[in-house]
Amino acid sequence: MKPYRLSLALLLLVAYLGVQALTGERGLLSGHARDTLLIQREAQLAALTEQRRDLETRVRYLRSDSLSKDLLEERARAVLGFSDPRDYVIRVSSETAPVATQSAHS
């Protein structure tokens, strides 16, 4: 049995590596899971990129050298909960949605 020990050990090593090549984390059979994860991460990246662009635009308009009065007024109303006397306010029950405002001059 001594001469076959090395051969048996090599055969077990090859079998282990073969199984890992097929079913391991980066194996041939796990390609679909990696593709699905990649698609999810790309969608998440696109959403975060769009959110960052929106935030950068808002920050640019809030700087003192290019202050947007409309954006400032919108944020002040949202934070303070006020509305313009010329606005139409439609009250909706709290079960379905929060109070919605519609600007008459928009």
C-alpha cells in the first residue's frame, strides 16, 4: 500500500480542486449568482450616482454666490411647514398620504 499513498493523495487533491473549480465561490456553476449580484450592484451604483448628482446641484444652488431664491423658499417651506397664501392646500387623511401642497404660480 506504500507505493500508492502518493498517488492516492494526488488523486484526492485533484478531486478536491475539481470540485472547487465547479462549485466554489468563483466556480463555473456559480456564474449566474455572480451575474445577478453584478446587475444589482450596477443598479445600486446608478441610483447612488443620480442621487449624488441631485445633491451636488442642490448644493450649488444654495451657495451664496449663486443662491436660488426658489430653492431656498422651497426648503424653508418644507422645513418650517408654511405655505404661501396664494397656494392651494389639499388636505388628505393621514392614512393615505401626508398633506400635499400645490403652488398656484408654478
